[in-house]
Amino acid sequence: MKRKNNKFNKRPQNPLNKLSLFQKSDSRFSKKCPLSGKDAPVIDYKNVKLLKRYISDTDKIMPSRITSVSQNKQRKLTSEIKKAKILGFI
Amino acid sequence: MNFYEHTLITKQDLSTPELSNIEKKYKDIITKTDGKVIKVEKWGLLSFAKKIKAYNKGFYIHYKFEAENKTLDEIKKNSIIDNSLLRHLTVKYKKLDTETEYFKENEKKK
């Protein structure tokens, strides 16, 4: 006889089902990198519209844990943002 | 031979013949030192995000060229002395993208 695993797979989907506010939600969300993959935008110091999405209000570079940019692309982003700052675009 | 991009920022209060003189000057420097100019773009008058040497705006000139190391030294020498320039930047590329122009819309509005 097969054991039914349905009982263990059930997880609270509605956040209101939590017992307390500090309980961590079981469902982990993993976002894909927006700058890699097919037909991704080109990271370049002339592409100011794209770069402005990845800086804060006070012109700081946003960390990749917030924007979910991959490690390789984040390195490219920082170098291109710094070039754009030299030319006065940002 | 490698591919390079070079951008100049000139002062705001220059007349049009002075601007074309500057554009010609750096074109000649590249061609004299065995380089090849592929494309020249004029981005026009753009405003800075922050003040640069007490200026709020500047004219942008953009070069795409193929050259060796000695031309870069010549460009750097000249642009440091040049009083009408505010800033300059050269970037090395493996492949040049000559089709997309990011600042074309800005020129039409003005």
C-alpha cells in the first residue's frame, strides 16, 4: 500500500493562518535574475533608464539581495553605474 | 587594434563653431595616430545630475573608434590641458554596438 503524503505537504498558504506575527512563512519565494536569460536588457553606462532602477533615492547602489540580480550581473552593474556617475548621468 | 568609446563633456557657454572645432580636433588626433573613426555622435546639451565645476549643463560628444594604445595617450594628454572640456571617459569594448543610440530622443525635444 502506498502511503499518502498529502498530509505532510500541506502548508498554510494564507498569511492570516499564522499563529503569531513572528512565525516565518513556509513558502519561500525565489525570484529569477531580471538581467540574465534570453532577451535581457543590455547593461551599459549609456542605458541610464535601466541603471536608475538599481540605485536608491540617495544615489547608492542597491544590494542584490533586494533586487535579486545575479552575482555576475551585479558586478557589471556596479562598474557601469560608476562610469555613468563620472559623466554626470546619475 | 582594439575598439574604444570616448565621450567628452564640454562647457555650456561655447558657440557652435567652437564646438565643431573641438569635434574636429579629436577626430584628427585619432586619424593621425593610425586610428580609424567608426562613428561620431552628438548628444547635444544635457543637464547633469550634480554640478560639475560650477556648471549645470554641458555638450556631449561621443566617438567610436578603432585604435592602439598610443592614441589613447594622445587623447588623454590633450583633454587634460584643454580648458573647454569638463570631463572625459574612454571605455574598451570587444564588440562595438553602432546601432542603438540611447540619447537620440533627447536631441529631438530640444
